[in-house]
Amino acid sequence: MANGDASVAAQFDDAEQQRTASNLGIWIFLATEILFFGVLFAAYAITRVRFPEAFAAGSRLTNLPLAGTNTAVLVTSSLTMALGVHAARRGARRALVGWLGLTVALGCAFLAIKAVEYRFDYLEHLVPSLDFRYAGPQADQVELFFYLYFFITGVHALHVLIGIGCLATIAVMASRNAFSAAYFTPVDVTGLYWHLVDVIWLFVFPILYLISRS
Amino acid sequence: MNSAAIASHENYLSSGWNWGSWLTTLDHKRIGILYTVTITLLFGIGGAAAAMIRLDLLTPHSQLVSIETYNKLFTMHGVIMVWFFLIPSIPATLGNFLVPMMVGARDLAFPRLNLASWYLFVGGGLFTIYALLAGGVDTGWTFYAPYSTTFSSSHVFAAATGVFIAGFSSILTGLNFVVTIHEMRAPGMTWFRLPLFIWSMYATSLILVLATPVLAMTLMLMAIERTFGIGVFDPALGGDPLLFQHLFWFYSHPAVYIMVVPAMGVASEIVTCFCRNPVFGYRFMAYAILAIAAFGFLVWGHHMFVSGQSAYAGTVFSLLTFLVSVPSAIKVFNWTATLYKGHVSFQAPMLYALGFVGLFTIGGLTGLFLASLGLDVQLHDTYFVVAHFHYVMVGGAVMAFFGGIHFWWPKITGRMYPEGWARFTAILTFIGFNLTFFPQFILGYLGMPRRYPEYPPEFQVWNVLSSAGASLLAFGYVLPLIYLLWSLRYGARAPANPWNAKGLEWETASPPPTENFHTTPVVTEEAYAYSRAESPHG
């Protein structure tokens, strides 16, 4: 071991090197996430350009009140996350645990609302391949819209779920006094991931729910 | 302390030797060896498929295997060789071993991620082998829709899942390398003192990180479309098959550079060492590597000239493809200029490296034929394409991989390989390779399409030549396996720096201690400060 500090891993010279390495690592990871979702946005764009009316018709069938509420929930969770990172920077352990707990709760609320929304979609026979019924014109293309709707929101929800797991883990670590004003990199890094998941939703929401709502 | 403990110094190999110490190791050097063993096994499977293909093509009629089996053979050959050998070949083995040592670090930035990446790779490999054992896949390695999504009745889902999982191992390796190279360089190791191998790993890692997610999501879309019968690729469902091709090649063209850029890094290290000259135009070499990686992202459409993409798109992709040849040519010229007035010696690594330069040049130049819109209409989907990319990937990447394995073998194992056998094998591989693939240029020019098990009788002579070359090539790949394993026990003990080479990895013991360096090295000179007075013999 070249360093004496227990929170610094053996391969690093000091805490500063470890912190900058972790930060660069998470930013690169976020870049891969953007490319991951980029494929879905590209597939959406190409398909929508070909079938604009069907996408507008499909979009009108989505559940705007629930999705709008969910947007508010997720944006609020980003605020509580940012306040958590701020608390970590000050070394305020109880505030940190509190904000992280609230962020986890809001993340769970998002998933719960999403589940309710999926149930309504199912009851309205909007699930492609399994149970899809649509009386209007271009039914196949509307089904394609709902395929992308489920795919994109599903992959996003999976990211929320992973985020909740990470946040819960660091909340437990924080309650066991694992972090201090000098060392809170895991909080910082998880926060960046959580914000990215939020930002992606801010693109997903308008392209799926708000195409033609005037 | 007894005398045995003093006789051989403590090193990364001697610190614990049981299953647990290997399968839970966080040491980048051991993980590099885990990868080497894994990809060697997979190379064997991919190579066996190639051997069956070449055997079947000895005769104009497919006599050895059925047409369906033939389709599965070339698919498994492609899938395994691309994703389970070539992509990880140099980065995950030599890169894992060398990146921390070359920058003067104790390990990669994230050792646990590094181990996780190996487990993901093994998991992906197992899925793919399952697909093979369960009956195979027949879509070709490209998984083109709608064949993969709708019509093929083979094990597409399992194979795609394997590639998907292995993709995450690529991403984690790339991420680890970028962070390590940015953050963990030893004091005095500035960006422009980095060995060119590190520059090549850096460029490769950027491609791994930025391209692989696109493939992963595309395969996921394809697999879901196959499972649920609805999706964005099959035209019968309202999808667009060209979209699949765009997304696939957005990854798979840069993936070619994942294979060959590391090879360029290896060749740079070897050529400069065995001619005792500093690399000519070091900065241009570094910039050229980055330029190749950057341009590599903008040329994917040249795989789709005859797919129905617009003529304007085709023209632009053609122009951009020609532009990639500029940094590639800079590299070839600079390797050649490095040799000029050098004190050249022809040890086995040098023979492999020179073979790489020559074969890569042929592979690159024939790429320009294919980048020309009009000519590509004639040559597309013929053996000309097969020969072209094998010159780049096998003549280029695999030759350099073997060169690198020989060059760093003393460092990795602490043993010298048998030089005579190694030189013989390097020359045998070069001859076997050319005999295998040069006739395929001619076959392609004459119009023999790829992926067909049958051909008109007048093509037989070229196919027989090619198959004969393939058998030489097989010896070229089996021999190192034998004599390198032999050397582990019977090879002469290697000194710390058997080649009198420059670079931090040669300043520590062979094999290195677990923490690589007993004290953090301080770099005071430029890379490749070679002088002709010292011979590589040491």
C-alpha cells in the first residue's frame, strides 16, 4: 500500500487522484448511456418521420395526467438528490441520509405511477403484440408507436430501478458514517447518474406524450 | 528465510497459485492472462469453423457439409472471431497487462470493474457457445434484418444475447483504460511522452466506449422484434431494414479500428526497438491514431453502397472513407522511415511486425478499391471484400497480436521463448496467410460471391490454393501454442529487459511484482530514446 488512508484504494496515490478518476469514469459512463438511448431516439425519429399521423394519433392515447405527474416527481427527485450532494459536501450526515431517502422514495413513486399507467394502457388494449386493438386508420403504425413507447419507457424505468438500488446502497453507507466532507465520491457519482436518468426522461416525455395535444 | 525464497523473487505469479487466487484476482496482469486463456479457446472454435469452410470449398460442390451447415459455419466463424477474439485480442490481453505498467501505475483505475469485465466476457462467450451447440446461427455475423428478426429459424436470440453481454465487457475495459491513461500517469509521464501503444489503447478505448452501446441497443431491438413480432426493422411490420444496417455499421465499422489500431500500437513498439531508432514523427503518429479513431465514426455508410442508400450519402461516405487513408498512410510511411538507417535485427517480434506493416498496407490499399462507388458495385459481397478485411484483421491485427505476445512474453512469464521456432513460425504464418488470402482477391475480382458453398469449376484452382494456404496458417497458429507453453517450463529465464527496450515496463523485474514497481517511477526522457550503440540482444 503506497498510501495510508483507508478510503483510498491501493492503486491510487491520494484521495484527489481517486476522486478525479471516479468523476472521469462516471462521465464516460454517462456518455455510453447517451449513445445507448441514442439508438432508441434514432429509431423513433426515423419511424415518426415516415408515419407522422399515426404517431400523433398514438400519442393522444397516452396517459398525460399520470406522465405529467411523473415528470414532476422525477424533477423533484433530482432536486432532492442535488440537496443530498450538497449535504454530503458539508459533511452533514443526517441531512444526507434524509435527502437520499427522499430521493429513493420519489424514485419508487415514479415507478409506482408508471406501473399504474402501464395497467391503464393494458386495459385500453394498447400493448403491442400481446393485446393491441385500435379502430382508427393506420392501426399497424399506431402499434409501432406503442412498441417504441413501451420499449423506451421500459428501458428508462429499468435505469430508474438501478438508480434506486444504488441510492439505497449509498444511503445505508451514509447512515453508517462511510462519508465525510473530505470523501463523498460515491454520492457525487450516483447523483450524476440520477440526474442523467432524469434528463433522459425530459426528452422521452415530450416525444411520446406531447406530439399532438393542442 | 530459506534459500528457495531468495532464488526467485516475489512476483505477481508467485503470490498465490490456486483457483481462488486467479478467479478473484484484481491484478490487471492476472486478468490479462485470464483473458488470454479465454480468447485462445474461443480462437480455437472460430478457427475450427474456418478450417471446415476452407475444406468444404476445396471442391466446387459442397460435399463436406450441407448448405445450411455451411451458413452456420461462416456465421459462427464471424461472430466468434469478431466479438470473442479480435475485439478483445490486443486490448484485453496485452493492453490489460501493459497499460498500467507503461504509464507507471500500480493497477488500472478500477480493478474490480476490470475483473467484472472478464466475467461478462465469459458469460457472453458461454451464451454464444450455447447457440453453437444448440444448433447454430445462420444469419451471418451481421444479423441483418429482416432475416434475423423474422425468417431465420436458428438460435439468433442466444447468439445476440452473447454479443450483447460481451459488449459490456468492452465498454468497461475502454472506460478503465481512458481513466487510467488520463489520471494515473507517473510523475514526468506527459501526454507526449506516452508510448504509442498507450496512444493506440486510448484511441481504441474511445471507440469501445462510444460505439459499443449502439450495437448493444440495436441487437436488443432486433431480439425483441424477433420475440414479439413487432419492431422497427422488418418492412412487413412497417419497419426499415436500412435503419438496422445504419445502426449496425455505426458500431461495426469503428469496430474494425478497435481491431487494427491496437495492432498499430504494438507494431510501433516493436519496430522502433528492433531498429534502435526513435519512432519517426512521434507526434504525427499520435495524432494519426486519434484521427483514424475519429474518422472511423464517419464512414459506416461505405458498407451500404448497394443497399439502397441515397447517391448523395454514398458519395459523402466514399469521400470520408478516402480520408481515413491519410492518417493510415502517415503511419505506414513513419514505420518505414523509422527503419531508415536503423540497426535492424530480425528477431521473431520484428518479423511479425514487418509482416504486419506489409499486409496492413495491402489491406488498406484494397480498401480504397472498395471505397470507390463504381468499383464497389462490382466487388461488393465478393471474395475481394473477404480478402480485403482478412488482410486488415488477420494479416494486420493477428500478426501484430502474435508479434506482441512474443515481444512481451519474457516480461509476462519471466521466460524466453525459443527464438528459432518463433522466427520459423512468423515466416510460415506470413507465407500461409498470403497463400490463403491473395487468391481470394482474384476470386472476388472474377466474381465469386462470398458466403456461397458452391462455385463454378473454373474457380477451383484459386480455392485449392487458398485452402492449402489455410493449412499452413493453421500450423502457424498451433506452433506458438506448443512452444510458448513449452517455454513456461523449459525456456531460459528472462532478464528484466531482454531487448534493451525503452519503456517503463522494462524497468521492472520479469515477471513484475504484484504492485508493478517497488517505487513509483519518475520519467525524465522522451519515449523511444533509442541509440544504435545498444543492440537488442542485451
